[in-house]
Amino acid sequence: MDQYFDIIIVGGGPAGLTAAVYARRAGKSVLLLERESFGGQIASSPKVENFPGLPAVSGAELAERLYSQAEALGTRIELEEALEIQSGTPSRVVTDYGAYTAGAVILAAGMRRRTLGLAGEDRLAGISFCAVCDGAFYAGQDVAVAGGGSTALQDALYLADICRHVTVIHRRSDFRADPILVERAEKTANLTLLRSTVVEALEGSERLTGLTLRNTAVGEVSHLPVSALFQAVGLLPESRLARSLGVPVDEAGFIAAGEDCLTPIPGIFAAGDLRAKEVRQLTTACADGAVAALAACRFCV
């Protein structure tokens, strides 16, 4: 017989961990499922400077604090992938290790990294999605970062302290990153910002040796020798489970739930970056977690 919990949370990022804290404080039994690593995308950030009360903290440390708080309150936390959800009274969640039932389910699976879609991307050594994880392997070498958002420039600034030279490749003329990060990057001596430029091809047979670049403004093609390419070109919503349940999603795949985090399916709630909204920040993810948890608690009274 499946083990029953008042609330099952799918996703161990800031939204999911915050939901666990609020649900446990409300006295509900809680199971949190995470398929890869706890903390979500923020865990790989070298420095977080916009979380209230913590002026400067690494993403890994913040993730550890959130995890420890949820665990200390009695949340059962399992490294399992939710494969299927069957809505009902109760709902049933099937994972790669077993199955559980719950009065309410909170979908907080977040997003996965987008790739450039280039040949060799999945086999060449030197392709990375985590500067904090892999940057040290390329100490004293030339590397590149693809992307124009805050994550890309945070990665580039982190790598500039380790590597000989860092080149940021951005397809647009303007960066979407926080202006303070752009200003820091422009003032960093061993960091170059290439605007209106795309990566056309990856060079190398087993290891990355360079990039073929194209300037989109003038069409000029160039070659950039690098030992590594760190990709930070955006994220895609992990909405497979929501779609299978019949939960409405928008054109981009985000769950169409409002600020109340309710979905049209009774007992199914959405929180964090997976939810369609204007602002996706740590603080809004945590806010979603609190709102979804309290709504789930009311549902499964």
C-alpha cells in the first residue's frame, strides 16, 4: 500500500523547500521529491546578492540553508524523480523508486537549461552549464560564456578570477543582465563582451578547442580559440507532469496559475519558476512556495 502524506512537493528548489517549511509549520506531513540536486538553478550561482537579509551568499550555501531548515522541521526528503501523477482524492505520485499518495500536490519542478543545439554539444569535453562546478578545471586558460542575462555575466565575472581570459558571446546588442553586472564586466580587464554575435559551430574532435562565431550585424565569421564554453542561454519550464494532468500551460510551457498558485485541477498547485508570471526571482519563488503551501494546507484539512 502506498505511503500517504498530506502534501507531496515535486521539486527541491527555493519554491519547493519554502513550501515544505510552511506546510510542516502548519502541522502537515510532507514529502519532497527532487530528481537531481537540491536548491534548483540557484545552487550553481557563485554569488547571490539580492536575497533579503543575506547581502552576499553563494547559491550553494543558500540552498543548503533552505534544505536544512526544511529537513529540521521534519520534511521527508527523497532524491526520486516523479514520473507520473494521478489526480484524485487522494492524488497518487509514481516515482522511479515507488509510489505515494497525498491530499495535495505542489508542482515546483522549476526549469531546465536550454542548449545552443550545436553539433558536438553532447559529446565534446569542455562544454559546461555550471561555472562554479567546472571553472577550476580551466584555471589559467581562455574560456567563453554564451548568454546575455544576469546568470551569464555572473558566471563570466566568477571565471575571470580563475581563467586567463573570458569572452562573453551575446546574440543581441544589449544585455538583459542587471546593469551593475554589465558595468562590472566592462571594467574587468581580462573579460571581453562580444555583442550581436552567435556561436555557429564548436571546434574539436574530442575536446573543445575553439568556436566559430558570426557577427549578426555585419555577417563576419571569426574563430575564437577556447578550452571551454559555459552556456547560460536560458531555461525551459519542466511542465511535462502538468501537461499530463491536463493543467493548462501557456505558449512557452509555463503553468497558467495566478498569484494564488491554484490550478483548475483540485488538489494540484503550482509554485516557483514553473508558474507563468512576470518576475522570476528568488524572492518570488519563495513567495510562491508559501502561498502554495498554505493553499494546499487549506485544501487537505
